[in-house]
Amino acid sequence: MGIKIGLIGCGGHGRQRLSKILRNMEDLLILVACSDTDMSSAKATASEDGYLKAYDNYINMLEKEDLDAVVIALPHDLLKSATISSLQAGVEVFVEKPAGVNSNEIIEIIETENKANKSVMVGYCMRYNPARQHLKGLLNKESVGGIIQIHGHKSGSQLDSWNARMEHGGGQLRWHGVHIVDQILWIMGDVMPSNVYCETRWDAQLGSDQDSAFNIMFDNGISASVTVSSRTQQIFDVLDVYGTNGRIRSEWPSEIIEVQSSILSEYHNAQRIVPDSPDYMEMYTIQMRDWVDSIINGTKVPIGTMDALKVYKIIDAAYKSAQSGTSINITGLN
């Protein structure tokens, strides 16, 4: 008997990416129902991917259907309510990043998660990107020696829907910045951030952040710098790690990796690794499989709400710093 799945959100990401992956996991899943406030989108998704029923209200779906788990793909300001309602309905949850609009919302989810004795996985998909997995594997071998600094950059064209509006949880820091921050925290492991300083260029019409540059200091003295922008015509997603004995650079969506290391002989001279045919969807597929496996095996979700909270403590501090012009102390995730 497969895991009985419901989909909340049949927009672009939910319908065109996540639902297609769920459909291809028919050996493990039963696609019971999908919901969207646009009933035509819900019905189209049900028809395309084989859900047994479509709803225009996820509360009705949660009340009427016998579900084991749900996948939530909604605008940021709707993620918390859908996640909490799903937990209260007694189901496991996969929710798209960043799971809410600030750290207070993540805390509300954590409190409900603990009461419900159910788990929430947060969709920070870039951890599953093959090039980033390669980078992490090399760092685990201490290929660059001790890490000194990390730099992350993510940018793309002007945000133009709900994701451009602060009241809907939009802005570049909450759209792109959260991805880079999560990857930096993933690399840093148990080392905690202590201070954040940010400067931001604000969109005069929308009122949201357009470009930001911020620095994160960690307890062990390592620093990370992050830049995000909505003024590049192409998408850029870059992570650079510098160590005492080398450097690694990972790019997306090209999946190109550059490695130089005085520790690993094959990388004494800088090597550029270019894949033949990058698969844009692969990271989403691996991510969903990892979540489903955690449900089947009864194990801890790979990326949980505490990960999401750590990301948002930094993002919240970046906004506060940009507005105040001061460095924000987040020692112990204050």
C-alpha cells in the first residue's frame, strides 16, 4: 500500500515540477487529491498527473480525504497556515522553502509540529543539486584545508508577481537569499552564526529589497558574504569556498565546478569540471525521494524546521541591519 498524498498549490512550481515528480513515484505513492484556489488549475493537475479528486480549498481536502502526507507549494505568506493546518490534520508535510515569511512563523510551525508528533521537511532543493553535492563531498575530504571564507551569489531578472511584494513574503532576500544562506549553513554544519551586517538597495515602486550585500560572522571566526540581485537578465547561482589549502567554486544552472587544492594531487592545478548535459529537474527528484524515504523508514527528515529557523534568523537580521545601518548580533540565534 502506497503513501496517500495530497498536493496543496497547483501553480507553476507545484504543478509543473513537484507534481510531475510525484506522478513518477507511483510505485510508492497514491495521488489522492490536489487543491488550488483556482479550480481550473486543480482540475488540470488532477487530469495530468492522476489525482483522484480536485479541490478549490485545502481545508476541505484535509477534512474529507484520508491522507498520509501533503506537499505544499504556495506563495510565502500562505505557507505557514497551510503547514499548520496539515499538521493539525495529522499528516506528514513537505513545504516549499522558506516555509513562512519570518522566524516567528517558523517557530509557530515548530510548536505545532511538536504537538502533532509529525514532521515537516522544508524544500531547500539546492542541497540536492549534483554540483553542490560534489562541492560538499570535496569539503568533507578537507580538500581545501580549513575553511576561511565563503561567498554566495544568486540573482535573476526583476521579480514581478507576489514575490516582489513584502506583504506577501517577497523580496530578493526571501526569494533568493534564503537559498544561499541555507547552503552556507549546510557547509558550516554545527558552527553558529554570531553577527549579520547588510546594505540594501530598495525598489522605489514596490518597496521591496532589490539588491542586497551582507556579511555573516560565525562563532569560529569564519566569515561568509552574500550578494543577491533582481537586475540580471540571466540567472546566476554561485558558491565559492576558500580554504587554507585551496578553493572550490560551484555554479548553477551550468553545474560547472572549479577546484584547486594543494592537498588532492589531481587538483594541484586548477581543474574546471563541465558536465555534458545538466539535468535541471534532478535535484527536485532526489529531494522528493529523500522525503518519501524518511516517511517510509520513520527517520528524521533531511532538512527540517530548525534548519528553516536558522536561515530566517539570518534573513531577519539582514533586513533589520539594512534598515538600521548597524550590525545585528544573533549569538545563540537571538
